[in-house]
Amino acid sequence: MKGWAVLPLIVLGQMALAAGPDSSQRPVPRDNGTTLPVIVVPSGAIEQPKRDPAARAAAEGGRGIKSSLRPSLRSRKVEKAARARQQMLAKGAVCGDLAIQGAPVGRVPGKISGCGIENAVKVRSVSDIKLSNAAVMDCTTAKALDTWVRQSAVPALAGQGGGLEELRVAAHYACRTRNNRKGGKISEHGKGRAIDISGFELADGSTITVHKGWRARRSSKALRRMHRGACGPFGTVLGPESDRFHQDHFHFDTARYRSGSYCR
């Protein structure tokens, strides 16, 4: 009896399987104008779609790369960085810092071995304090100068003559030996790592010079404060009490020593 009960189920199952392919609905393709038809050749393989005539003409004519579109989407980070760079260049910023205004110079070749700057800039002002002459240096030195002006020079002269207006530049890049001694080592000036400051012009038009002001009662304290403040941002700081070559100016450079900054 059990065998006779199972037999109708088997027959029904076979009928369902046989009717499936003919009666079941297949997925209906979406036609948005861009769907390519699938063509099966007699061998059973799928025929490759033909290339668009315009694309073929561009490829055969060597115009494929020239006519291709660049990606229209960029990350917000990339776009923000690009806008920031353009804004800084438009405002005259160098070394990636809006506080340092000037112009890029690029590679400066040296006239003698050991001189030259790989990526030089010409600095006109730092932290809104003008330089009497646009000074050529590398970015490490430009940033050290900006730090010193902001942290030491401006505060030291805040109570005199309406405040600091301009730095009087005595020297910057120059391909020469130290203190111009024949046969001596190349100066840091010859590497774009040094700047000499001989005086400070104030908002009221008055000037404080290193030569006359170092021992003067009204300006000695401010000048000595600025001299001390340069020791850190710069690796070498020389003033009137260092030697006879620096009686009338401050020498700052970004050379670094294992023992720390050299300040005299």
C-alpha cells in the first residue's frame, strides 16, 4: 500500500520539473538605451560587441589619450589642499606659511664648491615685519627668522617708538668663506642658511642699530633680549660680544651642533 501511495507523488514531481522551463518567467532585461544585445554564434560562443565607431576612430587616429576625460571627482582633502596652495601663492606666501611673504627662487648654483641652495626663496617680510632688502635663504632659515621675529623681536620692541616696523638686513645669501677669509670654510651665508641684522626701524621712523644701541641705556635691554631669544630658533647666534667681526650686527644661522646652539 505504501508503494502505491508514493507513486502519485513521483509522477507529479516529474511533471513539475518537465513544465518548469516552459512555464517559468525569465528576468526581463532593463532597456535604458545603453544595454547591448547578447548574440550567440553557431559554435555556442558569445559574440564580442562591436566597438563604437567614434571610439574606434579615436583609437586608430591616436586621439584616445588626448580626448579622454580626467576624473571629475576628487577627494575633499585633495581639493582643500589645492585651494589652500593657490590662496597662499596668490598672497605671496612661501615655505607653506602665510606669515612668510616673498617669492620662490628655486635652485641657486654656487660659484665655488660648497655654495648654493637647492630650494631657495626670496623673503620680503615675516609676521608682517618687512625686511629692508628681500633676503635669499632656504625655508628652514625663513621659518627660524619668522619664529624669532614673532617670539622675541616684536615683544622686545613693543614699548618703543610704536613697535617694530622693519628689519635692516646687512647680509643674506653670498657665496663666500667665513668672515671672507681666504682659504677658509664656506660660510653659512653661502648655503642660504644665514642672515645678518644690523638694525631695527620703528613705527615712528626712528632706528635702533646694533652698533650704537648694544651699550646704550635706552636700547641695550631690548637688543640683548632679542639676542638671547634667537638662541634656539637659530643654531648659531653672534653679536657684539662674540668677536671683532660682529660689532655692528647680529649673525643668525641654522647650522646645528651636537652640543646645541652656539650663542655668543
